[in-house]
Amino acid sequence: MSLKTDNLQFLDIRSYLAPNYSYDAFIKAYKYKLEKGFPPYDWFDSYDKLNYTVWSAHKHFYNKLKDKNIGGKESNICVDPWQNSNMKTY
């Protein structure tokens, strides 16, 4: 399963796991954290934003559908990988 456009493809990792191999086991084997992300869906309206070199302001995480912004804990979950992995673009 995947979502694909002319410029981008999101793959569902579960489609590539061996039969009867759990996603949790895969995550643990590679020592990743299993955390939900909080993408700035409403702010991300152009592929050009994938080239941004600075982290989005907290206000960009406002969700019109839920009529609220993410909290401090959720914001830290988003910021930590950006800072700890030395990310340069989205």
C-alpha cells in the first residue's frame, strides 16, 4: 500500500514485513521510538515547503478540523527529531 504523487511516495512499511512479523518487533529491532507524529497538516499546502530549512512555528500546527493546536508535549515530540537528527529540510 502506498500514497503516490508525481513527486512523492509514502510507503506502508507493514506491506514489506515478513509474514507474521509484527510492526512492533520491527521497530524494537532497529531501536526506534514508536511515537505518533503531529504533522502541520493545514500549514503543509505546497511541496515547496519540503525544502524549508527552519522548523515551523508552533502556530503552524493549528488544526482547523479539531479547532485546536498541539500542546507542549506534542510540540517537543516534533522538535526533538529535527534537532537531534540534524535535519536540514522537511
